[in-house]
Amino acid sequence: MGLWLLANTVGRDAAEIRVTDNTNVEVAASEAEGIDVIRGGPRSLKWTQSGTNQRRIAYVNKSGLGTATHCVIVDAALHEGKVLHVYGWDDYAASGSAMHGAAPTPLIGIDQRDWAFELTTSFPDAEAFGVSFGISDTYSKTVRQIYFCDGLEFDHASAVQFQRVPVHASAVPHCGNFYKIHATATMTVGPVTRADIDTYYALPKEDPVFFYDDTGGSDYGDHILHKLWHCIIAGEQVVVDYNDNDEEMLFIALELSILKHGNG
Amino acid sequence: MAFWILPNTAGAVASSMDVDGSTTTATYDAENLISGPRSKMWRCDAFGSVVRVYYNLPQSYSMSHCVIARADLMMTEEGSQISVAYGSGLGSPIDGIGTPIVAANLVGIKVDGKPHGQDAVFEFTSPVTSDVFQIAIGHASGTQAAMLAKVYFCDGLLIGNGPQRGPTWSVRRDGEPERTKPLLGYEEYAVTDAIDLRWRHVGREEIEAFEVLPLNWPVFLWDTDGDIFAHKLEHVILAAYSWTRVGEDSFTLETSWRRLAHYP
């Protein structure tokens, strides 16, 4: 139990994003057009299915995607009450392992619109991860970002500060995109190991990331109040300290810009 | 002491407003009572006995206070009475000023050398739940018009033991208002003085309750004993807020407010 940094590691390593039916047969290219928006970027981006049939959306790389600990669906409120499955495939497109099999709940984050799921099956080096929508519900699926993440867990976060940004503030640039910001936050995580620092730097951070707090209750975290922050990392500093035994202690001081939510 | 944040809960969710007993003109619309600057008013034509203004809500809400801005405009020659009620038609009375409104009924800052404030606060003995809230304005004899700036029915928020004592208003020496937007709103307001208020040892649920207040509009700060504000009531917009986590369920909430321009 702790505070997880969730970047879209699977999205980064995927060779393609496939939209298929429930037997992994790819749909027409015209229907799948624009599905790349699920990989990252602002929350305003979305893909809408032209029909209402069941659809699977999967990140695929036959030479291996590594592992994943979590799946996060942005604006999962669009699927409130609808059953979905989270999938992992050691061998794509064999039958795969279905997880969850229920509506995305609880919804968390600013305005309680997102859903985070800790994968219940371990995949050391999967060929694909995906989500199946509309298993028992017929509706046109609108999908924003879907992250599969090999999470980095921190045991402690301190000096957590949250400052709301004016709703009329301009969007801020970050790695080629502009993002409307809900709030800024600062916090220090650690102590961490040098291996954690290396893992942190190796995570993809050009697209927004999530901080997911699996402590506390179903709708709040002990570290971060809203349980889930969808944010860009605006600044970071590794702080080195030493304890009384002259042992090294490492911390990461983070400056975050939490993305503005909305359902437009 | 009790220090309340009083938003216009009814105005934020109202499905419609009705005026019964008189007519309104287009330039003095009843919806002006919901939000906007203090210069924006509702006015009804001269009426014989009673005129009622209703907030119709889509479902039942609990209210703890009613605030009337520019109640001083009711200190007319004939004298006016105000009653606060819930329910449609004649409704069920909650509170009111049965005798003609006089200076002693008014709170808020004194403007232009007048010896009294401009607003009236009705603090309900216990919260009242209904889907219709109303005020009734009457007078003893003759006919006369009525005019008010705002009518707020509020689900008030008490945070801990109130803000730390001792903050002072930063007064604009030139006396000229400037135009600014609330932190969470898009409409500009003419504002004057500024004050910072800090609450310590605030619980998580209080932070969450604060964050969902309709703070895109002006609110009233009601200091029942005048410990913070000499005039007890302030009509303000939220300019900034931040919170810092200082313990497992303990936060410091820091806020900045701007006083709305008042007019004689």
C-alpha cells in the first residue's frame, strides 16, 4: 500500500493499438481511425466508436510489452454502470486472461471521473494489454486515455500541498501539447533507493502521468486527498540526505500540474 | 464563535424562479437575485400587500441560512416586512422580520457614512429541507415597489473552529474598485479590499466540502459574533485557495478573498 507513479509504459512500448471485436478480429480501419488518442495527451482528446457492438482496445507488441501493475481509464464515468474487462495476453491473439468483469467503480480523482485498477494477474512479459467494453451493454463507446503501467511505488509522501489554479488561466505547454490546469501541487516522496531513482528517470513522462494513492478509503487517499491525480510533472529534484549512521537517504521533490477535468 | 461560508446553494441548482403578487420588468429581473454584482438588482412594481419570490429546485436540498443583500432598500416610508419560508404557495414560515425593517436588522459594511449595514441574515434554528424556498415581502398599508440585490438560500459550511484570528483587510487607499474574476468563475466583478483567512487542523471531509461549494459566484462570510469581521457579514469572491496536508487527517486551508464593491 502506498503512492504509485503510473506512466503509460505499455503505451510507450506498443507497436500498435488495435480495435477488435470480442474474438480479437480487427475492425475496419475507418472505425479504428483516431484510436491513438488513448496513448496520452490532454483529457479533451477522445475516440468514439461508430457503432454499438462490443469492442476490445489493445496495446500490442508481439516481441513483448514487459509487465504492468495497473490500468487507468480516464473519464471512466462515460462507462458508469457498464461491465468491462481488463485483459492481458501472454500470447496475442489467443484467448487471454480477463480481469475485473464489472463496472468501473469506484470512480476517483478530481470530480470522481477516473478509474484505477490493480491487475490481479501477473504478466512477466505480455504481448498485449487491453480493455473490453460493452460485454453486456450495447452502447457507442467514447474512450479517452487508457494507460497500462508498470507502476513505481513510494511508501511515503510528505509536504503535500495543493493550490487551485484559476479556471480562466491559460493552457500551459508541455512536450508539444497544451494542457488546461486544474491545480498545482508539490510533494516529496521517499526515502527511495538509487534503483528507484533510475526507474523514475526511465519512465515515460512526456505524456501526463498518474499518481494513485491506494491507501485510505475507496474515495480518498492518505497521501493525496483525491486518491488519483492526472498530472504533468513540471519539475523534480532529487534530494540527498544522510541519517545518523551516515547512510544515504534519497528523496524526490516533485512539482505537479494537475490536469483540468471536463466532459466536453 | 461560528464562522460560516454561505454560498448560494439554491441559486446554483434552481430550475426556475417565480414571482407572485406583482410583475417584474426586464431590466430588474428576478434572476438578478441569484448572482452577479451588488449593483445588479431585482425590482417589482408597486404592489398592495405581499409579493413572493420563489426558488424552485429540481429536488430537495437542505438550507441553513438565507441572506438578503441590499435589504436596506426595504427601509421605505411605508415600512416593509420580510418573511422566509419553504414550500410553494404561502409556504411554511422559517424566519423573518415581522415589524418594519430597521437599521438594527442589518449587518455588513457601512457605506457612504450611513449608520447601518446593507444586508440581512436569517440563521435557521435547524436546517430546513425542501424543493421550494421563498421570501415574502409585505407592508402594512398603501402600495409600494420593492427592490433587492441578492437573495441567497445557503447550505452553509462551518470549517473547524473558524479561521485564525487577527487577519486584516488590505484596503485600497484610492477607493477605486478594480475588476477581477473569482478563482473558479468567468464573470468579472468590481472588487475592493482583500483579506487572507487561514484555517488550521481541518479534516479531510471539510476540505472536500469546501472544494464542492459553488465558488464560481460570490459568497457571504458570516461571522456570527464579529470576532474576525467587525461588521459580521462580508460579501466576497474567492481569489485563491490552497491546502497543505499536515497530518493523517489534518490540513491547513489558506484562502484569499476580495470584497465586492458596495454602492450607496
